[in-house]
Amino acid sequence: MRKRRPFTKEKKEPQENLKEEGIEVMGTVIEKFPGGMFSIQLEQKQLVLGHLSGRLRKNRIRILPGDRVTLELSPYDLTRGRITYRFR
């Protein structure tokens, strides 16, 4: 019977995170839509569509029209983003 060598995985150099980071901007909630979607006006006067991040949804943070929020925009579609923080 042959002896088996232990499996050795080739060590690769650590790569940068493949997902691109979002662009953080601040804005004001204008309107609430069903399904946790919000219309948000950015400081640059653009209107974008945003949804709640998992942490805000998990902790049941309530967001109402007029609230100031931090939004993380997708680098692929600058008209959509994720709400990551609500200011008091």
C-alpha cells in the first residue's frame, strides 16, 4: 500500500477585495416606498433610490421622510444605494 502525501494547498499572495467599495454620500429622505425603499435627495441635489442595510433592518431602525442619512452608492449604478446610517 502506498503512503499518501498530505494535501498541500499552494499559497497565494493576498489579493485586494474583489468587490469594489461603495461611494459614501449624505442625503435627506424625501419619500418612503413599500418594501423598504426610499427616495433620497443628495447634497448635490440628485435624487437616488436607496434601501436599508441589513444592520438597520435587523435593529429595526425606523427612517422617516426628512431624516438625514449616510448612503453608500454602488460604483456600477450611481442612482441606487444602501442606507448605512441615520443621523438623530
